[in-house]
Amino acid sequence: MDKSDYIIQVEHVTKRFDGGKVVLNDVSLNIKRGEFVTLLGPSGCGKTTLLRIIAGFTQPTEGKVLLSGKDITTLPPYQRPVNTVFQRYALFPHLNVYDNVAFGLKLQKVSEDEIDKRVMSALRIVGMNEYEERNVNALSGGQQQRVAIARAIVNRPQVLLLDEPLSALDHKLRVDMQLELKQMHRDLGITFIFVTHDQEEALSMSDTIVVMNDSVIQQIGTPTDIYNEPANPFVADFIGESNILNGIMKRDFVVNFMDKDFPCVDKGFEADAPIDVVIRPEDVVMHKDPKDGQWTGRVTSCIFKGIHYEMLVQTPDGYEIQVQDYTAYPAGTEVGMSVAPENLHVMPCQSLYNAIDATVIDATHVFMLGAAFETKLHTLPKGTHVKVAVDFDKVDLLDDPADGTAEGQIRNILYKGNHYFIDVKCSNGANIQVDTNDVWEDWDMIGISIKPEDIRIIN
Amino acid sequence: MKKAFANVYIWVLMLLLYAPILLILVFSFTEAKVLGSWTGFSANLYKNLLSGEAGAALNNAIYNTVLIALVAAAVSTILGTFAAIGIHNMRHGRVRSAITFANNIPMINPDIITGISIFLLFVFLGIGRGLFCVICAHIAFCTPYVVLNVMPQLMKMNPNIYEAALDLGATPMQALRKVIIPELKSGMVSGFILAITLSVDDFAVTLFTKGSGTVETLSTYIYADARKGGLTPELRPLFSIIFIVILVLLVFYNLKTAKDTSKD
Amino acid sequence: MVSKILANRANWVWPYAIVLLVFVVMPLVMIVYYSFQDAEGQWSLHNFHKFFLSTDSLNTLIYSIGIAMITTILCILLGYPAAYFMSKKEYGLPKVMAALFILPMWINVLLRTLATVALFDFAHLPLGEGALIFGMVYNFLPFMVYPIYNTMLKMDGSLIEAAQDLGASPRKVFTEVFFPLSMPGVYSGIVMVFMPTISTFALAELLTMNNVKLFGTLIQENINAGLLGYGAALSLIVLILIGLTSFFDSEE
């Protein structure tokens, strides 16, 4: 792809705030002219910061931003051919609708006639052309949103940035606005960069979705790619509902999970490679007769969701599977379940154990995760930098941070069918992952303990 | 019965409060030297207010008072508005707390302390006291009140509209002029009016900062005159005029705010 | 470069910060500086020695504090009921009363004082200590009434109703709910009356024909006489008093 087809290029952007907090970590992104791109992720993932860097309200600590090949990293916002629609609209309270929309044009010293033509045209596009004289403070949320959009597009920007513009609207209005924005994008032909935390919104509107989490891009792709082939457990869990289970790739086209072999369509893994398998609830087929399924279970809950029923099924082995079906199977029913091979999505496991940077303190202690951990006897000299391996299920999490050797905070919880897979950020900034059956909540402060025999020094 | 008692209480208090005022008002229309003896109705005191040597001095005092008030209020309003915007955008921390604290000092300090402290500063620096010193001092004690008036407006303002203006092509100065100032206008206006009031009313600060020259404001003029012999006959019409002016202003102000709240 | 500094709006505070430094902080430093200087310009505690050893000055301070306390208490005793009656609709007092009560506040302090002098002259009453106290109360009463009145107006009526609902008699409602809630207004009033009373000088001079000297008068006389060191030291004492009273206030 020719570089000139990219209207925005984000190159290795890192943003660090005073106090050391890293909000964007080496983020790179290329956006094609005319695309509808959505930055999608949970709060705090960095998506809004990235948008603001493109808009010019803040500057990256490292890295560059290019507009049609030109470096605009340090260019102030009023010199960029880019306009923003703010989350809380930011309409000027002392100006009426017409003057709000005309604001940018008046600064460009456009002629009165031209201003009038363009303002009325923009208002027509957003459906607010009867409202020019109105006081903006008297408008409803949806109407203010439209005026904000008109105010931005009337300047004919090369890129339109939208910062969660629909999050303050009620559901029905939101869905209507999504359709209108999509139509506007088609009619105007300019590049839209849209920020949201709502994955349904992203899936329905975007040409390309950029999934972000914890200051890093997790995956870039079309809505169908991201939905059907999530690159990692985070994306699989964030987009749509999913069942994510630990498994092993027995051999090509055969995956083993829940202690059973299943035919699938993936290949190219090492024999017995550990993997994660993703099954969408709507892809689980329910059988009235348990014997007809690939595995069995008992329904524990069945909720009507308007279009389908959402059910939870408990297997004899202790796995909890989420299922969506048009038929209701009431709680207590014994059922059979199966999945077509093409609906089993296999993802490589990032790893099976934590690889942690540590320093040797003495023959039986290392310093890692911000604390001194006791290990088995070893012969490395004091001060050596080593890598330590700790299996995911060998990390103990404790309620009271003071009871643990190290301390940390729960950051992301993934349910893996029969246990939880948790991201923990330790007090020294390092990230570790833990398998546990205990139920925790995001942002819990916890203590971390590891038995000496579970700490393996690997180099 | 409670009502009667309340009414009596308030009316008696009110009477005591206004007795001296009404007294002077009445006796400003007579030329008797001693307050209390009525030598016939006469508006001469009013006519002669601005004439003669005393009149010229009074003229000069009024001129100075108005000049100082306008200059100090104007500078305070601009300075205070910028300061309020600055403080509002500062991170919470030691520097912000220090500046907020220093801003509050002139409001807490008795005016004699403010006057003497600035007096000592000018003495130390070897600069003569006079009009310049007075205006500086007035700016110093008026600006905190402007900041106090503008801050609440800043807090009510949508924090994104400045960035929205930049985004639409305005430079920071343009954004300030076209978007922020209109938002803050009512706070700035009330701050300006408050500053004028404080400046006109001030006595102690002006006394110490005016030096030994000929700079007199209304307050210092009255002080100097009163020292000579209490409430001289000339001061009676002055007092009455000031009272009427304030009464009229207050009535207007109350009517205006009543109209504004009923308009909402 | 310049526009980048201007772009961060927090920087807009610096012109004023410099003004604060020069015209608020430095002057206070000057007071401290001068108070530790003796006649030869040497660093010494001479001024403070003089103050504490001089029964005259010490007495004036104590006397001024006494007058201030009497004035403040009288203002509270007179002003609290006034604010109460005016703030409650059931007493049928027109709203304009409050405005009329506050109005004298806007008249020049000297003129108000002279008006009191005139009243005393008219009634053939002697000037002196009695006149001083009357004049002080006359002057500062509106300053006490204003904050108490405002606090009472803004008081949350549902708290009163809650107390009544829980079985409190009108008397109990007053002592347990209304009175405590009106305290912030009273504190404001005390702040606006007590400290200014100690540091006034013109009032005392005019109302007692310069017979009674308050602490403020003392400071004024010394500065005018060129005894800057001593005057500064006395001012410093006033500042310390202010510091102490606001410390008490924030302890709340």
C-alpha cells in the first residue's frame, strides 16, 4: 500500500504523564483516507489520549503523528485540518446554534454568503436546519450532539474525530445516531476516527476497529475479523460474548479441551501445544437428548433476552458454558451440546508461566515484583539479574495486601470456563497472570505469595 | 404576639440605625453651625459645596477618588480574571495552595495592616508615596475580590469549550476573547463593581500610602476636615448626597436582580 | 515558544502571582523586617522589649481586645434576633428591611462615625467611652447581621421539618437544630467584627475626641511619628492575633 494512501500515520507514540504513568506504550497505527476507524477499549486504555494527540490538544512523549505524510506532531490544534466532536458537546453557551456552527468559518474570514450557505447545508445534514436561532442551552442532548457535529463538519476537515459522542444519549437515540453517523460518513467521504468503549457500537459502524487495552493496541481488523478471529483472550472477551477455555492442540485439526477431543479447522501448531479456544455462545448447539451432544451438562439459568434465550450450563467436570439459543431450556434440564468445527476458534497461548525479571539477593532469596521472595537453594552470586518462571496456577492471591510477600492490583479478569485467568499489576509496575478459582473484582488490592519450590530460575 | 415583638424590635433598631442619617439629612438644609438649631430652610450648603477653597479641595478629592477607583478596578478586573483562569487550570498542589492563600491574605488583613505594610515596602525601596503608591495598593486589595467573583463562573463553565475553540481554528488569544470572556462576563462585571466600591470606600490604606503630598481622596479629605472640628456644616450635604446616591443604586440593583430572576 | 507558554492556561496566573509577591507577601515581610530593627537600623528585639515592658502599650492592647469583645458580643446579642426576625416570613417583615439594614455598610465609615458624633451632639450626650462602644456597635452591627441573615435564609427547611417530625418541640428545634446550623453565619460575623475592631483608629479618635486610644491608634501614631520599627512591631502583634484567631476557626 502506497504511503500516500494513509491520511494519518501514528508512529511509535508513547505518552507518559508526570508521575510516570504510561498511558500509551509504543503505539503505531495507519489510517486510510476515507475510512471509518474506531478506537475501542475499556476506560483507561489510552484511546482518548490517542485521539487528543491526533487532535493536537496534547503531545506524545515519544513518537510522531503524520498527516498525509507531513509531520504534525507539534502543530497546535488550530492549525490542523482536523475537527473534533467532544463527548460533552462543548457548544458555546453564549452563541446560538447558527453562530456556534459558523464559529470556525468566521475565523477563516469566509464571506458572509459562503458562511450562510455552508452553515445551512451542515445543519441540513444533521437535521437541525429549523433551529438556527435557538439557544443551545435549551436543546436536548441529542440535538446538541447534532449541532456539535455540524459545527465540526462545516469546516470541511480532512479528518473528523469523535470522542465517545453518543455515550450520553439513551439507547434508542444512540442506535438512531449510529445509523445517521454512518450515513454521514458515506455522504461526506471524509475520514472518521471514532472513540468508544461500546463494542456493539464499534462493530456496527466501523470499517476498521482498533482494539486497545492498557496503553497498547491489542488487535486491528475489520469487525468480522475481530469478532470471528480474536487475536488474544482479551479481544475475545471484550468483543461479543464468548466462552474461553484452556486446551491443547493435539495435532492439526484436533483440539482438546474439557478433557475431550474436538475436530476443528486450525492447524500449524506444535503437537500438544497449549492453546486457548474461543466458542461464541450462539455457536453452541443445544440438544434435547444429552446423548446427541459432544458433551453434556445441566442448565443452571435461562433468561429471555428478547431475540434469544441466554443460558448457563454446568458440565459434570465443573465447567460453566454460556449458550444462546432461540429455544428455551429451563433451569434444571439435562442437555447435550456440540460445536461445529469451524466455530471453534483456536488462539495460541501467550505462555503457560510468568517470566519475571528478578535480582539475586542471596542463596535463598531473589528480589522481584517489588519484594524479596524465598526460593530453593541455588548457587548464583548476589546481584545477578535472572529470569524467573512461575506457573500461572502457582501464584497465591490474598485478600489483605499486607499478608502477601508482594502487593498488587487486579486489572483484568477472564473467565475460562472452570477458573479465572487474572491480570495483576504489581506495586513495582510489573504484570503477572494468575489462574485461580477464587472470585475477585477488578481493581481489588491484593497480596501475592509464591511458594519457594514454585520459583524456577531459568537463566 | 411574637409578630408584634419582632416588628417592634426591628423597627426600633432600624430607627436607631437611621436616626443619625436622617438627622444629618434634615440639617443639611440649614446653615446653622451647630447641629440641632434650625436657622431656617436653606440650600446654600449644597450650593457652596464645590465653591471656594474648601470646594476646590473637595473637587480635587472627588477627582482623585474616581480616578483611583476606575484605574484600580480596571486593572484588578483584568489581572484577576487572568489569575482566576490560571489558578483554575493549575494542578492541585503546593504551588496552587500557596497562591490561593496569598490571594486570601488581603481579604483577611485589617486595612491598617495592608496600608502600613505597603507603606513600609515603599519606604524600604526608597520610592516616594503618592498617587502611584495608592493605586498599587488599591489594586492589591481589590484583585482578590475579582478572583473570588470569577472563580465560580469558571467552575460552572464546560471545561471543553476552550479546546473546542482551538479545534475550530482559534488561536489561544482568539479563544480567550470569543469564548471564555463572554462566559465570565457577569463575574467580571460584579468583580469590577465590587472593586470600585472597595476603592471608593477605602480610608486606612489610602491614608498611609498617599504620602505627604497633595493627594487626597474623599475619605482622607473627610478625615482631615473632621479632625478640625467634627461634622462641619459643609460635610452635611456631602453626606446626604452620598446617602441618596447609595440608596438609589441599591434600589436599582435590587430591582434589576428581581427582574433577572423572574426572567429565568 | 511564547505561544506554547501561553497555551498552558495555568501559566496565566503568573502576572498576578508576581503582583501578589510584590504587593502582598513582600509588604508583610517588611513588617517583620522593620519590627526587628531598632533606631540605629540594627537587628534587635528592642521594639518587642519596649512593647512588653511598657505598661501603656500593653494596657492599650488589652483594652482594645476588651472593647472588641464587648462590641462583638453586643453585636451578636442585637444582631442575631434581628437576623432571625427578618429571615422568617412568619414575622411579616418586608424583604426590603434586610436591604435597608445592610445599606449603611456601603456608606463611608468616616461619615457614619461622624453621623454618630452628630447624634450625640444633638442629644447633648458626652463623647467618650460610652460613645465609643455605641459607635462601634452602630458601625459593625450590619456586618454581623448580614452573614447571619444569609445563613438563616439558606438554611435547609427540611432539616427543621425532620426535627419536628422526630418529635422536637419548637424550643428543642431551635436549640438542637436551628441554632447550631446558624453558627457558621455567627462565625463569619465575628470574623468581620472582632479583628477590625481591634485595628480601627479613626473611630476612636472621632468618637472620643482622641481621649481613648485603641491599639490601632497606637500603631498609627507611631508610624506617623516616624517610629517605623515600633509601629511595625505592633502591626506584627496584630498579625499574630489574626493568625491565632483563624487557627481557632480552622480547628473547627
